[in-house]
Amino acid sequence: MNDGGTPEGTGAAPGAASRRPLIAGNWKMNAGGQDACPLAAAVAKATRELTRAEVVVAPPFTAIAAVAHELAEAKSEVGIAAQNMSAELSGAFTGEISSGMLKDAGATWVILGHSERRQLFAETDESVARKVASAVAAELRPIVCVGETLEEREAGDTLAVVERQVRAFLDELAKQPGFGVIAYEPVWAIGTGKVARAEDAQEVHAFIRGLLAKASEDLASVTRILYGGSVKADNAEALLAQDDIDGALVGGASLDAAGFAKIVDAAHRLAERAEQG
Ligand code: PGA
């Protein structure tokens, strides 16, 4: 094996072990104001030793600066994501927030194309792709969400839907392999308590990696693909153990620092085991 974990001479892509797991907590429209800093501090404390996993929290916009200050004071490695962003840089866009503003506030990541944005705020593949392009140009790391609705799954359209969504922003991620992250979040599993079976999630993740490979092998091997949708402490390990699941985007369970840390712990332990071969 060489340093990158690629079997010498085979030309095969490095596997899951070469991708550091990422656990991101999407707080949604919760834990703003007074609750944000204590929650961020508790996450930082509970995950401090779990260094084999990368940890990100996504507070509401108004709490980003305070959380950034809190985490800096604690000398924490926990990263900060925004939950959305404008594709525009500045100007007459009432109510919008630009990449520059997010960076000034202390975010280094941004969640884009979340299904709640697509379903409730009319975001489209095209508008999501514009945001991804804008984020990459601004050096803000995108976590781009894709996933099918229950109707689409029942119609047998899961892979076609995911392919359409991924193709829309693939070229933008290919500009800087490894900089962006994809989150596969079946819409029917978000906030419902219905988690996808690990093997079913793995099938979609492997399919997404195959799409990335069409752009480049490098992009496929370094891009982390997170699973999201009712991830909790008690189901995280089975999901994270799958070859093509490189982490989790956690909604509800990220509002409890101890429960969230258990998910990070599962990722940390699996990575440790993989390292030991
Ligand atoms: P959930 O949300 O974990 O509450 O299902 C996940 C998400 O929306 O990112």
C-alpha cells in the first residue's frame, strides 16, 4: 500500500478508509439565540477526543458568529456550516445572505439543496447548482443534499432522481475534488424516524460514487458521501459501516450533544478499526 491507501500498481481508487468520516449536525430553525452557544460548547467538549471523525454544526444564520466565537475560545476543531446561502455576491436581494457574509461570520461550510429548501422554498436543480458554483468560488465548502421522495421511491425512480440531482452540480464539485461533500437524504426518512436500511442506503451511495467516477476517478475516491434521514445513536453504526457511507448529516438528533457525540463516536471507532486493518 502507498500513503494514499491505493493498492500499488492496480490503479484502483482508495477505499473508504482514506476518507475521514464527517458528522454534520443540521440544527435547522432550532437552537438559535441563547441555546446556540451552550449546545456548540457541549458538542465541542463531548467530541474533543474523537479525532478520527470531522465534526461540523450548522446553527441558524443569526447564531453563526456567536458559535464561531464560542468554538474559537474553546480551541475546538468543530467546523461551522450555514444551512443555505444566496448564489449572488451582493446587491438588492432582500432577506438573502451571501457567501462572503457567512465567511465573515465564521462559517467554512454551507449546506445546499436540502430537501426542505427544495420542497418548501422552491429550490431547483439549477438554483442549487448555481449556489454550489458560488460556494466553491468563494471557498466555502458545500454539503450538497440529494434524495428521492417516497412517491419517487415507490415508482422505482430513486436512482434516476438522484442522478438528475447529482448531474446538475457535478461539474462544480469536479473543479476541486474533495472540497465539496454530497449528502444522500431520502426525503421519506427525514424527521420521520424511518431510517433507510443500511444496504439500501449503500446501494444509492455506491451509485452516486459511480456518477462521480464518470467525471474522474479522483473525484469519486476523495468525495465524502454522507447519509441523512433519522440518523440516531442507535442506528448510526450500521449505516457508517457501509463502504460508501462516509458520514452523516444529522437533524433532530444533533440538538442533543450527548446523543450527537455517540454518532461521532461510532464514526471515530469505525475509522480507528479500519486504520488498524
Ligand atoms: P433528521 O434530519 O435527522 O431529523 O431526519 C436530517 C436532515 O434533514 O438533514
